[in-house]
Amino acid sequence: MQKSYSTKNKHTAYAMDTDSDRLQSDDISEKSSSTKSSNKIIDNAVYKEACRRLQVVPSSRFMRTISNNEHVLNLKHCGLSAKDMNAISTALVRNLGITELCLSDNRLGKDGARHVADMLTENVSIVTLDISDNNIGSEGARMVCDMIAENNSLTSLNLSGNDIKNQDGMYFSDLLRSPRSGRLIDLNLSHNHIEESGGQQLALAIKHNRWLKTLNLSWNHIRRKGANSICKALKLNDCLMDVDLSWNGLGDEGAVLVAEVLQENTALRSFSVAYNRFSIKGINLITEGLRRNNTLQIFRVGGNMVTHAGSMDLLTVLETNVDTSIVTLDLGDSPVKKEFIDLLDELTSERPELNVIYGRLVRDFDLYAILARGRNKHPVNPVLVLRDYIVENGLRCHDLFYRFDENKDQIVTRTEFRRGILGTGLPLSAAERGRLYRRIDRKTRGFIEYKDFADVFEERVRNERRRRVRAKLEPREPTPQLNSDDELLA
């Protein structure tokens, strides 16, 4: 009886503890809900009082965001002045709900930037700040850099289009070299006025920084020494994954270093050098650098002197480099020829994720080739070309088939077939390789078995060998002898 009584007491005690925990959890949830409700009331009240004191009209979008407990405060295109920003900052100092603040395209100026900086020195919840297109100038840039050194939460900062001058590069250089900015991983300084010396200052930061992941320096005036210094720093940086240097003036001198970055940097995943005044020579250098890169996934090079031949060379890199990681190749509006389209179709059939951006298709009209070809308009038969290769190299059909079969699984995929043809060195275009593959893979299964290969080539190879043997055995007619000078000149 005592044992039963003890067990009953234990169950009763457990039930009481469970009910107590549930009640305590409900109390905490109610307190949390009531705290959030009271916080948004307080924040709106603080904001309204600040607006009354500063004599500005309250923003309905701000109050609606606070009332709805939203995490993103989007005040883009609201025409906010420095006084408006002062009122908003007063309400956001203690706010814990907003994590992303967008103030793009307003009229904040340096005074508005000061209010934002003062607020973020105290605020611990905002991690993303977009203050682009606000004309904060040099003084505003300095205050923002000082704020980041004190802030412990900001990870993304957009300062695009803020009239940041060349000499302001030292503020960002000092900031990015300091461990106090260790939480900042995304920085956008595009559409500003950073030039050579500013680029050199940023190059020092790129060399020593070990936490920044994304850097956008597009639409600046970074040329010559500044561009060279940044490219040299990128060769040493092993942290940056996304770099945008488009719309600067790197030129062919910079193309040499861009090629070296592609060869030596293994951290970059996205790299844009579009619209940088690269000539044909510069594009050729960059193509060779890309050929030796196995880690880059997105590469943008449009807006330079990329001819149809240069476009073909860049696409050929994706064909010949079996270890390439490229999924997006942006050639801008560069012209291409039919051969480019054929090769792209072949590559995308093997890699559906591949995305290549290019311009218009130009007509492939080569007058010199037409004159050299004369009246012979018969297209090349790729089946006969490969047949002659087998005969001239003394191969058997299954020798070539198993050479193409890289993993020895008794079938040749389209990728293995393309690589095998390239390995032979035969002058077949992408279109001709496609016709040859479709001729062998009549069942359109996406792979070739030896029987398919033998059906096309065995008899042709055997007949060609016999024909060549008979040609050697047949007696040749003797060459007529010229017995006199008169016969020679006749």
C-alpha cells in the first residue's frame, strides 16, 4: 500500500510540475506579447513626439511598419530630409524589431548621415543598411566609417551614389584594415568618385582584410595605378567571393592583371570587369586567364571589345576546361556567329544550368574562304572525316570507341564523345560534331553503345582500307618524257 501511495504521489507531483511549467510558459509568452505591443506603442509615441518637436510631418510608412512588427523598414523614395531622419533615428535607438533599414534615394545629406550614425552607434538589431543616393559626401562617409567601428551588428552597407570623393578612400581603408569592422561582409561603393589614389588606399584594405565577402566598386574612376593595385591585392586576398569592377577604366594594362587574378585567386565566385576599355589583345589575355580558373562561377566581361571570334574563344574555354565551374558567362551585347550558337546548344544540352548572355547573331560571310573554295559548295561530311582518321592512324573501330569511353562503362555519353573528338584534333566545328553525334545516336538515347558506333563505321572503314590497298597495287601510267626543248615549250 505504501508503495502504491508513493507512486501516486509521484504522478501527482509530476502533473503539478507540468501544469506549473505550462502556466509559466504561458506567462512568459503573454509577457513577451505584451512587451512587443507596449514597445511598438512606445516607439510610435516617441516618434510622434520627435516629429512634433522638430516640426516635421510623421511618416505613415514608418508608423505602419512599427505597428505591424515588421523586420524591414523601407523608406526608399520618401523625400526624407535631415530633420525627418532625426525624428526616425530618435525612435529607432532602442528598437529591437527592425533588422533591415532602407533609406535609398532621399535628401539626407551629411546631417542626415550624422543622425543615422548616432542611432546605429546605440542600435543593436539593424544588420543591413542601405543609404545609397543620399549625397552624404565626404563628411557623411567619415561619420559612417566611425559608426561602423563602434557598431557590433551591421553586416551589409550600401553607400552607392553618395558623392564620395577620391580622398575618402583612406576612411574605408582604415576601417577595413581594423578588426573593429569584422562583422561587415558586404560593402557597396559604386557610383562614386574614387580615382587612382583612392583605389590604392582600397587596395591596401583588400590585401589585409580577411572578413569582407562582397565588394562593389563599379561606376568609379579607378584607373592605372589604382586599378593595378586593386588587381594585385585581389591576387593575395583569399576571402572576397564577389567583386564588381565594371565601368572603370582598367584598360589593357589592367587586363594583364585581371588575367593573373583569374589564374591565382581561388576564392572568387563572381567577378565583373564589364565596360573597362579592354581591346582585342586584353580580351585574349583574359581568356587565357579564365582557361586556368576552376572555381569562378559568374564572369561578366561584356561592354569591351569582344568580337565574334573573342566570344567563340571564351565559350571554347567552357568546352575544353573540364573542371570549369562557370554557370553564368555574360558577354553583354557582343556579336556571335552561327558556330557559337551551335556550340552553346551542345554545351547546354550537357549542362542545363549554364547561362550565356550574348548579343546579336551576325552573318558568317567570309569572302576569302569563298574564293579559296571556288565552286565547291559541298559541305564537309563528318562521318567520312572520322572514317579517314581511323584508317590513317591504323585503328580499329573498337579502339577509338574505348578511347572515347572515359569511365569504361561500355557507353559513350555526349560529353565523352565531344571530348573524344576534340582529343583527335580533327577540324570539326560544333555544328559538324552535332551532326556526327546525331548520325551515330539514331535512337536519340543521349548515349552511344559500341553497336551504334560499329553500324556506322565498320563497313566504311573496311571498304576504305580495301580501296587504298587496290590503289597502291594498280600499275601507274608512266610519266611522258620530254625529249626536246621544243616539247617543253609547247
